[in-house]
Amino acid sequence: MFAHALLTLYRSVVRHKLYAAINVLGLAIGVAVFVALMLMVRFQTSFERWIPNARQIYVVRSDVLNQGWLPYTMGGLLDELRGDYPQLVGTRAGDIPATVRQGATTTPERVSPVDPSFFKVFDLPLVVGDKARLLQSPDDLLITQSKARRYFGAANPIGQRLTLGFDNKLHSYRVVGVIKDPPPTTDFRFDFLVRLEEPTPQENPQWRHWGNNNTTTYLRFATPGEAKTLGDDFERFTDRHSGPLIHTPPHKDISLQLTPLLKMHLINPPGEVGVAAIAAVAVLTLLLAAVNYVNLATARAALRAREVALRKVMGVTRAGLIAQFLGESMATAIFGALIGLALCELALPLFSTALGVTLKLDYFGDPWLGGAITGVIAIVGLGAGLYPAFVLSRFQPAAVLASVRSPGGGRAGSRLREALVIFQFTIAIGFTIGMGVIVSQAAYLHRADLGFRRDGLIEVDSFPHQELSPEQRASLLTAWRAEPGVIAAAQADSNPGDPDIPIAPFKRPGAPENGPMVSYASIGPDFLQTYGARLLAGRLPDPGRAADFSASARDLSANINVVLNARAAQVLGFRSPREAAGQVLDGKNKQFTVIGVIGDMRFTSPRVKVDPIVYWSFSGTIDGGAAAIRYAGVDSEVLMARLAADWRRIVPTEPFLAKTVVAELEPYYQSDEQVSRMLTLAAVLAVAIGCIGLYGLASFNTAQRVKEIGIRKTLGATTLEILTLLIGQFLRPVVLANLLAWPLAYLAVRTYLAGFDQRISLSPAYFLAASALTIVLAVATVCGQALLVARAPPAKALRHE
């Protein structure tokens, strides 16, 4: 029976090539987009699933003074948790910059000091090593396969020694295990694992200081209920162990939260909402193609009423007809899905490059792919085949062959098809509006005012390295300032945008006891000038005024002058920057005079508000801290090569790391650019699928109305009048779709833009442009068919009457 259905389908395709091509092409495009976008969704939701028992592992996140949730806690938190919950299974892990020393070669890496209990929580796959004996000695080292190949080549790394530099010391480690390289779907890069040595209070008083976040704490639970029980008790636990920072009880200042390891990746953009939006776009695009296919299939099914009648006369049963129609529909769906997979294979390399990820189709190793394609074929095939299978097969041969009223669905069928076209274009127009807004927002972020000049600026990431002496730092700044093209070089005690920048309460004299929490940063001479900060009121620190500078970044023995950003002036209650200039602030048990207010400088994501910051200046150099270099008239790569040469001359033992500020900020925009590219693709293809469907229906409807148009022309109708009539009828569902799409798209894009602190204004132009575009494309799609029928001679249409 299926073979007979294939033969019948083949004959139908040969006779009606255009409709067959429209059906298959629309479905293939929908399948290709659906598979590609769902591969992206699976990529985003697969992070850390490679870790055995990942569902049982949780990360303890903390929020200190409502500054935002961070995946870090104080180092001693696990010990205090075990004191109250003795059966708790947990471990700690750090992440610190380090260098690998091999002879005269120094390579920058990152080292993770972890507890010996690490493998009780993370059952990472080992290539070589005994988990029961790992990290028992202070000089034990585990490395990944790729690092083993890098530093030891083809030799057996077990027992080999490697020198790592961190914490101002050189450490010699013995390799005792090799970890299998993690897949791309991970945020955890445990390339070098060493044993965590818990410091004494004298060595590190911050280790058990509540509010100091320097370690990641992981807990493992047998059931989600156990995790919930502990999470519900965190407030009481915090009140028992933490002294108050500002408020009482302590949990008002310090909050703890358990987050499943499998959800950690989705905390950052695009996040759970963004991934859900991508999945929705994938499903809606496939639905567009399916509706398109079903619409055309049911429209043309009415033409087969006489065929059904003749088959019944020849003895074919209703069950046989049902099987034939469903078989034809399923065969077409299978063919369209196969072409869609081929299109997806061809497009995946470009798609992966555009999104910055590696996506591939695994036909035999990924059961999801087979299940998804099977489901698509079944749903689309059945959806298109049910009408002819169960409605046409019910017709009585005598009524059909006697030319009684055509059983094509009449006005009800026409309205159904029009409703489906409205549905298609509602989605397509919504995608187009969303595309316009998201693309504009992504472009705006690249040109938005950050409060400083992002171009012509280099940040030296290796400058904070702990092994640099103050003399070396001073020599580096002097050498860099002398380089051709360098306008200025300055230092601060932390990288701009660093999440660990300290905070403290500041207030105006006479204000309530606890003022707002404000970040504070120590900056060197010319720091604000180097970044190109915009002065709003007052003045900047003047080297000729001693009160503008402390001796060093840590010296606050004297009351000094400070500069606020606009956000700090606002949260401290000043009505304007001009009002803040010259005022006095209380903070850190001292008084500071505000000498100036600068515009907010955005060093972090455009999604979050700029932190209020108090800047005070120091005249010397500090241990650690960041360096920035302003340049002009020279290529950045050429200049960085010169800076690196100065670095190697002054600091020959440490690697030089630097990048432009433009490159430093790029990660904040990548996720939005990915969404922009995906929605652009979806919008273009959604409109294309809608136009393909509209073209098919226009061809079908005009073919059905040839005699009607011939009569109209015989009665005096002009070609223009008939053309206007036909185009108006075809455009009606498109216009109605605009009315439906506008409010839905408005709610969606308004919600999207609300997630940004920096955002474009929502103009009616996006809605009008999308509507105009779809109407123009719809007119262009149907105009050819309408013109062909409108210009046909009436005699040709009516010669058989």
C-alpha cells in the first residue's frame, strides 16, 4: 500500500511540480531552522552534564549587602557548615592566576587549589591516577590531557615535576594524575589541580571573614529534598555564625543560596529566558512551515474528490483511501525533512561561526535528533493527511460524479485557510519587529556612551601580578610613557569593572547613621585623564595640591579630597553634580571633601546599573593593581609589541598579557549579538516561508477563479480593477496579521529592552517598517499570479462553457 502511495505521489509531483516544490521547500526550510536552533538550545542546556552525578551537586552563592549574587563565599564557610551539619559532603575550589616555569620559558595559566575531598563531589573521569590517593600530599598535581601533552609531549607525565608560580612563591609539584579533557559544554576549567592548604588566621585573616568572597564552595546531596532543607536553614545558619556588618540580624547583610550546578551556566546571558526564547523561535519557525504545508495540502485535496469517487467505484475501501492519503502525506514530509537536514548540514559551519560555538549533527549518537525528526514527520504528515484521509474518503461517489456541490470545504474551508495565513504572517511580522529592535539594540551598545573613550586604550592584565615589585611597576610606567604614540599611562588598585571592588557605607554629615553602600577605588595620577572621564562639576585631582593625593592607595591616614561619579552623587542624595561639588562626606571613619563629579564610566555589562563609586587618588605605586595606556597614531598590535619588549626587559620572569579595552568589553555584547543573528535568520526565513505559502495559495485560488474573472471581464471589468480585487483579497490576511502582531511584538520587545540599563527607545518606526516590508513582499509575491490571470483573454477561460 505504501508503494502504491509513493507511485501516486510521484504522478502528482510530476503533474504539479510548482506545488510540490513549494510544499517541500517550505517544509525543508522550517526543519533546517528548527534543527539548527534546537542544537543551540541543547548546547546551552548541556553545560556540566558531562560530570557524573551533576544533578546532585550545588554551588553556594552569596550576596553581600545586596550587591548581587556571586558564585563565591569565604574560604572557611565549609568548615562552619560541617560544624552544624556533620554529614554534609562538600569541597572547595579556588581559581588563581599562575605561571608555569620550564627553564627560561614562563607560560600564564590558572591553578585551582581544591580540598582533598574534591573527588568525593566531582567524580571526574581520570585517564591515569587513583582517586583514592590523589591530593594526599602537598606537592600532588593533577593536570588535564591537553596540558599534559603541552608540557610533556608524548612522555608519560606521571611522576614528572612541574614548577608553578603563584601567591608570590614558586611551587614544585609532582604529577600524580591526568584528567580527561572536558567537552566544550563546560564553564569549569580545572586544568591544574593542587591541594588547598587552609591558611592560619595570621596568614590570611580574611579566610573566615564573613563578607569576603574568595572561594567557590560545592555541596553534594543525595536528593533535592536534602538540598532544600539546608537552603531553607541558611538564614538561621548565617545569624548563628556571622557577626553583623551593618544591620541586625546578619542575614539582612549576607545571604546564601544553593544553585544547582546544571543551572550555573544559564545565570549569565542569554540565560534561561534567552534560551527559552531561542527554543520558541525554533518551534514557531517549524510551525510556520508545517502550517504552510498543511494549508496547501488541504487546499489542493478538494481537487481530488472525483479521483476518490472513481476509486470507490472501482472497489477501493475507505480504509484503503485513508492509508493512501496518509502514506502520500508522510512520504512528502519525510522527503522535506531529509532535504531540511541536508540544508542544515550545509549551513551549520556558517551558523556555528556566527554564534561562536561548535554545533554538529550526530545522527547515531544523539537520540534527541532522531526523536525530533520523527516527531516532526509524524505531526506534519498526519496534519496534512488527516483532512483528505478522513473527509474526502467519506464522500459518496454518486454525489461527486453527478457534479453536485463541490466538496471542497466551501466558505468554511476558505476561511480556515485565510486564518492559517493570518497566523503565519502574525509570527513573521512579530519576528521582523523583534529583529529590528534587537539588531538596533546590539548596534547601539557598540556605539553607546560609556562615559570614557573606549578606543585607543589598552589594559595590561599582567600588571597586577603579585611577583612584581613597586620599583618594577614604576619602571614599567616610566618606560611605557616614553613609547612613541603613548599619550598617558596610569594605575589603579583594581581593574575597572572588577566585581571584587570594595564597598563601604558613605553618607552626608547629619544623615541617618547608615548611609548607602558605595564602591571605592584608589587611582593613580592621571587615571581619570587617561580614561577620558567627562567632568560634570568641580575639578579633577591636581598634582599641585597635596590634599588631592594620599601617599599610597592604602594610606588614608589623612583626610583627602575625592571625586564621585554621577551615580554616587545621586545615591548620596545630591540633586545635581554641581550641588555635590565642594560637599563633605563621612565614610570609613573619616571625612572626605568632594572636589569633582564625573560622568558614570561603564566597565561592566550594559544590562546592569553603573555602581556608585568614590575615587581617591594616590601619588605612588602599589602592590598589585591595574594599568591602562592611552595611545594615538599607532597600531594597537605594534604598540603592544613595544610594551611587551619593555616588560621583558624589566620583568623577564613573568609573561606579558594585555588587550585593548574594546576587546575587553566584547564579551558583554556577545550573547546579544548571537540572539540578534539568530532572530535575523528566523525573521528572514519566517517571511520567506509565509511568502512561499501565500504564493502557493495565490496560484491555487487564481486557478480556481479563472472562469469568474473571464465573466467579470466580459461584463466590462478592466485589468486594473481585477488586479486590485485579487491583490486586495490576498492582502487582507496580511493586514489583519499586522493588527495582531503589533501588540504581541510590543510586549515582547519591551520586556527584552527592560533587561538593559542602556537601551534604545522603542519607536513606532520598527512596527511601521516591519508592516511595510511584509506588505510589499506580499504584494510582490501575489502580483505576478494576479496579473497573469487578470490579463488572460475571457474567451480562453469561457470556451468550454
